Amino acid sequence: MPAPDLTPLDLAPPPYPLRVFLHADHARPEDLAGSVALVIDNLRASVTITAALAHGARAVIPTLTVDEALARRERHLREHPTDPPLLGGERGGILIPGFDLDNSPRAYTRDRVDGRTIIFTTANGTAALLRAKGASLVLIASLVNLSAVAQAVADDPRPVRIIACGTRDAVGLDDALPAGALAERLTALGRTPDHDDAARLARLAWDAGRPSLLDQMRDSRGGRGLARLGLTDDLAFCSAIDSLPVVPRFDPASGAITLLPAPPGTTP
């Protein structure tokens, strides 16, 4: 209940509303119902999923745990014996023992993933993605597919919710920056930020950080973690705006992420 000395806000929803959540835990199921959710884990799950699909992977199947990933592989092998899946993901930023691929988008090359199904688990990004499953449409966003995602939802009449995953229980600059960039693009395309200030905060971060974007990503909590692991090349890959102009879509019913079809007359 609001304090009695505060002036009540006019909470009528704006047209074509846009809202940013600076951490996945801030997004409640009721906030996402009927919306288009754009999930950002820029370092690195969003970029790795996008790279896999851009380079020909048939589908990426996110799971919460390593055990679930292993069980999903066995189920997939029973159902599709001629399509052995790859296991991809990380714990602590490094390759999970027994997995085929880690969470470096540079590893998901065409010669490695073309035509393959990838069962994927990470410590952070897959959990946030599965948390968004109550939205009407769930897309994976990042700096590398910034313009493609913005254009994909430009004319959608549903509310748009940008979900910056954060790192563990903390807000992360590495996700807030692309959230601000995406909020800027969508505002230019006619979206109206709602009454929460998170979109404005993200845009302020983006305006301040964009001139030195790679440095800002390197200095973020997630960036510092990658640097400690010697993965600075991943930072550059994940900071390359519009380098992978495709849009991954998560279908909660099937549990798979595939590419959103490109609009007629466009070339991915």
C-alpha cells in the first residue's frame, strides 16, 4: 500500500508498452503473461544460442541442470536414434566434464553444429529463459542480434518485456547495457516505456557506455569473470553489434529454441 503522503501515480498503461527488468528475479509471472519477452544473457548464453542457430544447428534445448541435460540426451536418442545430440554448456564458466561444447560462442562453428540438436545448460542464462516461459512469445536477445530482435517485435501489438538476466542474484552491467540498447531501438520504433524507471536506467547506462562498449563489458561483473578464465576473445565476440542478425525463439511446449523465420523479402 502506498504511503499516504505520496501523490498517486496515473498507472494507465501506455500504448505499445515497454518494460525492462534489470534482473530475471524481478519479472513475476503476472508481469509476463500475454507479453513478448526478450531474454538477455549477453555473457554468454544468449550469444552462444544465437551463434549455434546462425551456424546451422537444428535446435537448442535448454535445461536447468546437468542431470536434466544428460536425461534429455538419452530421451532424444531413444526418440531420434539417427540424430545424436551434442551437449553444450558450462558450470563456473568452463566446460562440463563429458560435454561436447562449453559456453563459448566461438566454439559453435558451422562445421561443428550444422544440422545438429544441442542440449544446453548454463549456470545463469538457461534458468532465466525457462523462467520466461509464461510469456506469449519468448525471444533471445543480445548485442549480436540487436537490430534483428528490435525489428522482429516492432509491429507486435503485445507488451514487450526485456529481461536482463543478471549474474546470480545481482544486476549485471553486461546485461543492462544491451537492455538499454534494445530499449533505445524499441523506443525509436514507437514503444513507450512504462512507469517503472528500469528502462530509463538501462538507457542511461547504454548512452554512457556505448563509446567504450568493449571496455565496459570487460569491466562488468560477468566480463571480469571471463577475463579471469582467459576468455577475453569471447568478450569481443559478444560485444559485436549485429554480427549475427538472426532471432532465436523459445517454444515452451516443445522445449526447443529454433530460429524465428525471417520476414518475407529479407535475408538473414
